[in-house]
Amino acid sequence: MELPIRLSKESRVPIYHQIEGQIKALIASGVLPAGSPLPSIRSLSKDLEVSVITTRRAYQDLEYKGFITTIQGKGTFVAEVAESEKADVKHSSVYQALENGIRTAMSYDCTLEEIEEIFHKVVEKIKNGEE
């Protein structure tokens, strides 16, 4: 199974944290329901072209936080995650993305009105299925 994970080598966010965040988002959005098998650490490392150590760290953090579980000899699977935890992940991810966008806009001295206008244009573009 290949996971739809996109890594940014230019980002200041560590690669293992990018992997962790995107797997959490896939779980929170329901793309990866409880019980879904995940690729092995080696397989995901190869797919993402990152080290096994990096992928292992992401999996260890996800397991520690209760998002995945590893069964010796069987593999790694998505754990049962409370709906409140999924909602927290969604809200946190969206908040972070919007905060980054607003910080970028403010660095260009955009006014609140300009930011709101851009926001509404983006929403309409996405609603209309435009690229």
C-alpha cells in the first residue's frame, strides 16, 4: 500500500515530523480507518526516499501517541482513535496552515480585507473544482 505522502526537503519541519503529521491527517480524515495495515518501515522509507531511521522515528511517535499499533510478526496497523482526537488533529492542521498563509500575507503587508478577499477566492476556486 502506497500512502499519499508528500515531503518537502525545503521545509524547516523535520522529515519524520512531516511523515507523522501526514499519517495523522490520513487517519483523522478517515482515509486510513482503524485496522488498516500500514506499509513496513523499510517499504515506506523506500517509497519516500528517506532513511529507515527517519521513518522509524515517525512510526514510534505515532505509536506512542496512540495512532498506530504494531503487532509482532503481523505488521503495523491504524489504531482506534477517538473522534475527539481526530477532530483535534483536523483543527490543529487547518489552524497551522491558515496561520502560515496569514503570516505570509502579512509579510507582504496585506490588509485584513485583502487577506479575506484572497481567502474567499481560494474557497470559491476549490468549490468549483478549479486547478
